[in-house]
Amino acid sequence: MTIAQWLRALPVAGEDLPDVDLDRLPEDPITLVVDSIRHAVDAGVPAPHAMTLATADPAGLVSARALILKDATGDRLAFATRRDSFKAAQLAANPRAAVVFLWPAVGDQLRAYGPVIDLGDEASAADFLARNPYSRASCVTGHQGEELPDRDVHAAAFTAALEKVTADPDYVDPDWRAMALVPDAVEWWHTSRAGQVRVVYERAGEDAARVRWRRFLRWP
């Protein structure tokens, strides 16, 4: 069996899943994100709040990585990173991105795209301090994405960072930033024994600080 044959023989999601009632979908896509994560949690999907973030620089170099959704309120999908990370550098040069969630066990995928904004010093500090000491130490260690001579170098830097954040629980790394994708559009996809369905929420303006969304179907 070739690799291609082996890949084609692997099972795919949806063959035994029920159809979806579109009338039960919420009016706004951020609520849909939260509802979808809750549905995935109930189904036992591991890391249901993990999403793939894709960024690109002005020259068109595209990069993607998985990270954790930190909040979903209003019209924002929040995440965090170091100011000197590769993705932060790409976002500084081209402040637009796309995210994808995939929950195969329930046959759902959700993707969104739009501009990315910095949420400010207060939100960045709050995100940093909400992390456990090991996560904060990892942030403080820095050098994310740079070439590493060997693992002992990282171990020494991490140990020093852990001592720093343990000694000063209120310390906030000045390079840590909370950011958010503000979607121009969100698309929810579901596959089942009845076939595939794609529902799009497209930003259509704002009324009194409330975002209006146009919802429509897209061909699978």
C-alpha cells in the first residue's frame, strides 16, 4: 500500500454524525464560537479551545501555528504572544490574520479572518498574571523562534526565569502582549451523514456599538 492509498483509507469525520438544525444557530458568530467549544468539550474533544493562527508578511510569506483561544467576547477572538515572536513581527507588518478551529469528533470546523489589534497594556498584564508560574516562566525565557544551541541552554534560561517569577508573583513581562482577531467574517462548517453545510457570518456594520452580521449559506 502506498502512502497515498493509506491516507485515502483513513476514516473521516461525519459519516455517522447527525445533521444540524440551522435554526438553532445563534445570531452572532462569537456566540457560535463559544457554543461550538462547549459542544466539543461535552464530546470529550481534547484541547477544544486550540486554534490555528495563520499570518503573513507583506511579501506574502505565510506562517501558521496552533495556539489557545484566550477569550471570545463582543466581536473579538483573543490570544497572546511575545512582542518579539515571529507571528508578532508578521502581524506588525501586516495586521491581518486567519484562524481555524477543527473538532473532528463532532464534525465541526470554524474559521475566521480579519484585522488583528493589540488589546493594550492592562489586558496584556492581566493575561500574563493569569498564567501559572511555569507558563509565565516560559514567557519570560524569551528568544521564541530563535535558533537554540542545545537544550541545556534553554533549561538554564527557563530555570532562571522560573526563579524570577516565583520570587516576584506580580512581575509582568513587558514584551507579553494580548491581541485579538476582529473578524470580517466567520464560517462554520459541519459534516454529517446528510452531507456538508457551510454557514457564513459576514460583518455588515454596527448599530449603537452592536455589530450587525449578515448570515448566509455557502456551497460546500
